[in-house]
Amino acid sequence: QVQLVESGGGLVQPGGSLRLSCAASGTIVSIYAMGWYRQAPGKQRELVADITSRLRTNYADSVKGRFTISRDNAKNTVYLQMNSLSPEDTAVYYCYAKPEFIRSDYWGQGTQVTVSS
């Protein structure tokens, strides 16, 4: 059915930047919202940012002003531009998509982001 494929994770120094991408493939459905969660070891999974099909955005307070989420509806792709990264941003980042008219969400496999000197 629908698959989400993430890319762009990796190792970056504090103050650096990364850009994550997540593309939906497979069965085409209407996607209401796409976004990113993250989970650090020993921590709860938390919402980082999401964006609706109408391009309304939502950000966690911890990333406001540093991260920017964007979406290409035609490509069913969501991006997360991460600037001014700090070690506190180290986590596995999971892409998700919320379809219209369907209760279940779709999830990617996760991509590791490590911020370290």
C-alpha cells in the first residue's frame, strides 16, 4: 500500500544543518497531513512538526525558529530543513502521513540524526 521513505539523516556538528525528505509511494491516497516525530533513547516520541495539505504548519516549541517544514503535494513529499542543530536534536526522526477519510496513519522506518562534535 502506501510506503514512506525517509532520507537525509546523518551526522552533523552542532550549529550545522540537515534537510530530511520523506516521499510517499505506492497506492495514491489523499494525504491530509504529513510531518515528523522524533525519539531519542530513553525518551518519549514527540511531534516535531507537521503540515497539512493546505500548508498549515505546526512546530514543537523546541524547534521553532530553527526548523522549517515544507510539502510538495504533487510529489507527496514532505521536507524538514533543520538549522542551528544542537545535541538535543539527536534522535531517530520518523516521517508520518495522515490520510483523509482513513483512521490509520502511515509511518516511515526512521532516519537517524546525530548532532555531535
